[in-house]
Amino acid sequence: MQPATEPSQRSNRTSGQAYLWLAVLIFGASSAVTRKITEIGAQHFVGGQNPISLCNVLFVGNLCALVVLLLLHRRHWNRRTLGQLARREWVSLAMVAILSGALAPGLIFQALALIPVTNVVLVSRLEPPVTLALSLWLLRERVNRWESMGAIAAFIGVALTILLQPAKEPLMQMGNFHIGLGELLAVLGAVALAISTIIGKKRLSKVPLGIYSTVRTGLGTLIFFIAALALYGQDHFAGVFSPFLWQWMLLYGIIIVVVGQSFWIAGLRASSVSTASLIGSFVPLAGILAAYLILGEVPTRAHYIGGGVILLGLLLSQVGIQHQTARRVAMTRVTAAPAEQAIEARMGFKGI
């Protein structure tokens, strides 16, 4: 019996890793694809507006993601499972939806409108060190020296990426130096995601992954829609019913949302925490490569220096993660919300 079981387990692990790698390539390309289709939309104005605005892409893309998540996790949506969630957990889910489902995507998508995709990808790497610092401070988690060194290196790399950028408008005064508005928005988005991860670790450990993902996406989409209407007015989503928008969003939704989310969830179910974390850490590299291939963004000196230091931080962090999981949960499957959030925090923003 044992010899027959082991090949089956190896096959499941291999297929899980393949799904994760495919998801990483798709997620890495998502920001560049988003920028590209908004540029296409700018050449086909409808009523004086770009029908494929970043807000429209985020709103419609999240609706597509919500449909996929409901289909994938429909078994979790029953009276018994929902009745087991305490009021505190529902409040925490709402907070996570605001931070990671509405605020962070809105900030990062706005950053995509102002600065190169490569800048957004690299600056978003601020999320892991901020998450680690908050874990040490608020959760009193013990972190090994490899992860600490990796977080410090990542922070330095992000700082170098920002500080070595040539001065461009608009700029914001931050103490004794200036920071571009786009970079500042990306930083705020990364901080929002980090806070969301801490809330998930502290209060959502018993929430099924399907409910967590679906509520975050659905409620986050609704909150983003209401906030955008309040800030920009009713005309802001005027092009949301444009056939030209939906023509491209069907392509975006099928590839980035449906296929990407499906591969990612299938990979998580068949992989260990350490494997998913390692493969997920390659999302930023895939994002930079996609920005070059799709948009022709050639990395600058700041990108090479900052990105190199960030890559060093990723390598150091992975050494620490492998040591940690080898001792405790190397073969634990990713089945809870905090586990997925922890992995996504190391990946950076996935562009959807």
C-alpha cells in the first residue's frame, strides 16, 4: 500500500508546484497587462473618457474574481460554516476587505497611472519587512536572523529604488528629501496590505480560506465602488458598460483573474507552506520581466541597484523560511486565511 501512495503524493506535489509557477507568471504579468490595456483604451475614448480606466479595470476585474471565488468555494457558503464565525471575526474580515480589497488596490492602481510598472513592483516589496516588523511588535512573533536580515535588505533596496530615481513631478516633501507621488502611493498600498496581514494572523486563524478570499474580494469591491463614487462623482464609472471595455476585460478576466486565481488556489491546496512561499517570492521578478517584454520598460540604474538588494533580501528570507518550516510545518498544507496572507505578503501585490 505504501509504495502506491508515495508516487501519488509526489505527483500531487509536482502538479501543485506547476500550478503555482503558472500562477506566478500570470500574476507577475498582471500589472504590465493592466497598464497596456489602459494605454489601448486611451486611443479609443468613449464620451471623452478612457473606457479602460484603471478604476474600471479594478472594479470589473474584481467582479470577475468574485464570480470565480464563489464557484471555487461554494461548499464553504453554508449555514453551519457561516454560523461558526464570531462577530469579532466578521468585523476583522470587514477590516481586511477595506485594507487589502479596496484601499491597497486603489492606491497601487493609482500609482500605476503615475510611475513605471517596474517602480511599483519594486516599491511594493516594502510590504514583507513592514509585515515582519508589525509581527514582532504586535504579535510578539519570534523571527530567525535570516528573515531579519532579508527584511532589512528588502527595506534598504526599496529605499534605494526611491532615492536613486531621477526627480520627476509630482513630488511630495518627506522630511529632508522628496518622494514621487506614485512611489508614495505604492508605499501606502504596501503598508495597508501589511496591516491587513497582521489582522488576518491575529484574528482570522479559524476562518476557512474560501470565506476569507470571497469576503475580501466582494466587500472590498463594494467599498471601492462606493468610495470612488464619493470621491470622483457619478461620472467616474461612466464607461463601465462600454462594449470596448468588456471586450478587453473578458480577456483580462479570463487570463488574469479566472486562470490565475484558479491555478493559485489549486497550487495552494496541493503544496506545503514552504513551497508556496518560495515559488510566490518570484512574482516581483516576473513583474519586472513582463514590464520589459510587454511595455518595453528598460530597467534604470536605480532599478538595478535597488532590485539587486531586494533580490538579496528575498534569498536571505527564503533561507530563514526554509529553516523555520523544516523544523515545524514543512508539510503543512495552506488551508487557512493567515497562511495564505503570509505567503501573499512575501509575494507583493498581485495586480488584481
